[in-house]
Amino acid sequence: MKTVSLLWVKGLLQAAALQGLSEADVLNQAGVKTLPSSSERISLDETLSIWRSIEVLSADSLFGFKMGKSLQPAHFQLIAFTMLSSQTLGEAIEKILKYQRLISDGGDFSLIELNANETGLVYAPTVDNFSYHQIDAVMVAVVSFSRWLLGQEIEPIRILLVHSENGGLAEYQEFFACPIDFNQNKNCIVFSSTLLAENLPGYQPQLATMHEQMADSQLQRLAEPTIVARLIELLTVSTDYINRDKAALQLGMSGRSLQRKLQEEGSSFQKIYDDFRHQKSLLLLQNENLSLLDISLQLGFSESSTFYRAFKRWQGVTPGEYRQQLNQSD
């Protein structure tokens, strides 16, 4: 069964909320009773129904375009870490090709060399009933994320879209800042080879290796879900502090059963939760609009001092020192 990351779907519902659409109305229109609470994934069929629901309720010809602009790195979680710690923009984009399934089974990316100076990132849906809104969301998200990675307002050479112009050409041109060709035979973002060779300010070889290993494990878990995988998925989609017993309840077992199953897989709740908070803290510290207190609370620490001690144990420096290192590498 084809599935989609629940974080991507939540990004979709958040974009709908910006247009005044409630999650309950969208899900009701889509015929989806509720979003899963104990899984990181939702079926592609349900996701497509949610898209169609929003398109009907919104009646906005630029909804997909706006949705792509509203997405944040947090909606991509581990892929965001993996791309951020790549050496160049080109390497980061290659990570999309390798790990795209962590986001969705709905589309495939490929890179094609157009000539000595231009490379195209092609996006092709894996099912026939994709709408142009979904294509727009993906294309905008890739360009927006590339700008975030490099920390500059980069411009593709051109954008190719299979769909026709559906209004809002001025908005497309303002965002992409390059020629846009509609009614083409593929959806493609054309990058200059020079741009793809640009170094990323967040490049850290050790983190790159660690993040790729984690992403590889997630890909494997998609094929063979384990109790560890299910717990990580639960932590990823949870917006509130969650302890072992709460997690066990949502996974349909007792706290002791969860601990026993985790031990059988060579792990524990505390280890998994600790690793999860470590990785999430690295991403949150990229956002300079978040204070260290905000980050501490988002990670479920009752006191900032506890977060500081935990982070120094993880990274060998305090959160403030780590953020200062990031700024110095810009």
C-alpha cells in the first residue's frame, strides 16, 4: 500500500487552516474519520481524498502553490537533517531522490543532465489522479527548501510544468523569479550546475553520516515496521510531552509490555526518546526566532537548565554555543 508521511498531511491541513478551513470540515468532506494517532503514515488514497476535499472547499486556484510556501523544515524532519548536513546543494537534492519515500509514495524524483551547465530535477506522480495543486506544492517546497539550505534567495534557470496556467502567473513569477513554461511533458526545476556546486553552511561530515544512517533505518522500517519504528513514528507526530505509559497506551499495550518489546529489539524508551529529542533540538536551533526557553519547552523539558545539561551531553557544547557555531559558519 502506498503511504504518505503524516507530517506532510498535517502541513496540508495547516495550509487549509490559513484559508479558514477547519480540519474537521476537510476530513468530513474527504470521508476520512480521523488522522491516525499511533502511526507516522497515512494511506495515499486518503491523502488524495484530503487534497480533493480542500480543493472543493477552498476553490482557490493557487491553493497548492500557497501550501508549498507555507511548509517548514519541521514538516520534513529527518530528511531536513540529512539535507542540511550535506556538503553542497547538489548533494542535498540527491538526498531527496534517495529518501523521497520518507515523505510520500505519491511521486518520484529524478535528476537529468540537460547540458554541461544545466541539471533538471524532475517530479513525476506515481498515480494518475494527481492534481496540479499537488505538483505546485512539491515544486514550490523544493525551491523554498533549497533557499533555506543555502541561506539565500536563489533563482532556478526555469520551471517546466505539465499543467496549464490556472491563474496567478504573477505570483508564480514573483516566487520562482525565473521563466515558467506550462503545458510541458514533465514537471522540472532547472538548476545551474554552478548553483548545485554551492557549499551549504550547515555541512558537518559526522552529522551527515549519522543522519544518513538514521534515514536508511527509517527506509528499512517502512518495509518492516518494528516496535522501535512505531514508537519513533509516534514521537514524530506527537505535539505534546509523551512518557512511556502514554506512548504504550497509544500503541495498544501496557508500559511494561512496551519496555519488554523494546528490550527484545535492543533498545529502551528512554534511549529512543533521548535520541529523538537530540535530533529535534538540532533542527529547532536552526530557527533563530525560537528562544532557548521555547526550544526547551517544545522538547518537553520542565526547566531550561535540564535542557542545557542534556544538550551538552549530546553535543559537547551548550545550546547557545552550538547556535553561535551555526552563525559563525554562515
